[in-house]
Amino acid sequence: MTTSNLSKIKPQLRTKGNITGNFGKQKVKGAYNQELGFSSKDVISIPTQDEYLNRMYDAFNSTEDEKLKQFIYTQIRNILIQRNIW
């Protein structure tokens, strides 16, 4: 019978090397984004639907990209359908 070296291999616990587990990148200790999500309501500005619609019209008139134009067209159409204008 043939002898193998598998019985001589000692398994090691993973206690050496870099801290990994972030898809091959090193984990970051003390991330810089700790204050994310802690904004005051005065800082956040959400456009109204009218402002968004005006931005969509401006973007549609200023772009040459067909995919972007198609997206903008569907956004404008959805808003106008919602308002029963379409």
C-alpha cells in the first residue's frame, strides 16, 4: 500500500496574514464614512416633481445619447400619465 503525506499535514488556524473578507481587498479599520446618514434636514434638498420634470425637459433637449433620451422620455411620460395629462 502506498503511503501519502496527507496524514503529515497539520491544519493551521487562520491567525496569520492580512485581514481579508472584502472580496480580496483589505478590510478598512476606522472607515472614513462613519458620519454617513447623520445629516440634518436643512442640508438635504429633495426636488419637487415639477422641478424634476423641468430638469428632465432640459436634459432631453441638451443630450444626443439615444439611451438617455429614451430614459428621459419614459420618466416624463410616467409623470404625465400619473397626472392624467398624457
